[in-house]
Amino acid sequence: MDLAALLTEQANPASARIDKLSTEEMLRLISAEDRHVAEAVAAEGYPVFELPSGAGHDGMAMVDIADIAMIFVRCRGGISHHPDEHVEVADADAGARVLLRLIENFRPREAA
């Protein structure tokens, strides 16, 4: 049974329409072990590690033309995508410095 059918069967009569606007496959983010990302992180004095994330939706617009990677910045209490999200200036600065170093030292990958 689809969601629209389930909604209309509820005790409180209601109608709903659900339109699927997009169907996207999961994205493969570049591993934190990718040398470009890892070198930028390490050069700024931070440990390199992988963080499991479902945040690939942020890269959907670029995945067809480029590899994508993400630099995560700490948020107070781990709260993200919410009005209570807060990033300390020092953490935002750290993320910006890693990104800048990555851009400054970027070298295209060799063709496979």
C-alpha cells in the first residue's frame, strides 16, 4: 500500500497527493583517504578520518561533472540543519582553512 492510500484510510477523512519529484541514487563521496582531502586536513594539523554520512544530497548538483567530498565542521551538540545549529568561529575558521588549502593545492586526477 502506498503512502497516499494509507493516509486516505485514516479515521479522520483526508486526502493527499504525493508526487515523486526526484529519484536519485546514493552518491559516493570521495573517501577521507583521498590524498588531496587528507593532505589538506593533515596540513592544517587535524587528524584524518572518515565520518559516515548521508549528506550526499548536498552534492547532487555536482556529481555528474566532478568528484565530490565533504569537509565537516563541528556543530554545538551535533545539531545540524536546524534553527538551533551553532558553529563556533574557530571551527568555521578551521574548515575554511582546510578548504582553502585543498583549493590551492588541487591537482586534477589522472584519467583512468
